[in-house]
Amino acid sequence: MSAVKFDLPFTMFVQCLSFKSDNSSMKIWIIIALIGIIGSLLAAGLFMVRGGPSEQEKAKRMANALTWRIGISVLLFLTIIFSYAMGWIQPTGIPLTA
């Protein structure tokens, strides 16, 4: 009889996302989130220009699209912070010292 692992759902979640050492899957998730942010911003602009049957309907649709944009942006930010804390991504780029 084998012991039951209690961290199985979390382990399966991490394996499902397939984080690799080269961070390629994290890059894909970030690109998908950025496309969603730009898409909701474009939708808000479209609702502002085209609108709906009334000004109230137009404002409601535009506010809903902007709310999605803010939600996706916050989720992306928290995901990046969490991924860094878990060690899934590492900072690279320009060094802070000159």
C-alpha cells in the first residue's frame, strides 16, 4: 500500500503548466495575457465609438471591457510576482550597476 500524497493537486497543476528552466511557457502565458489586455482595450474603444442603443448601454459595455483589462493586468502582475517568489522565473536584462 502506497502513501497518499497530499500535494498531488498542486503538483499536477505545476506539471500541467510545464514550467521549464528556459521559461518558455511563462513567456507564452505573459504573451497571452498581454493579448487579452490589448484586446479588451480595443473592445472598450470600439464600444466607445460604436456604442449601443443608448448612451447608458454604451457606457456600461465600455466600463465592463475596461474592468476586464484591469483584472487581467492585476492577475498578470500577481502571477509574475508569485512566479519569481517560487523560483520559476529569474530576472535578466540590464544590470542595475553601471
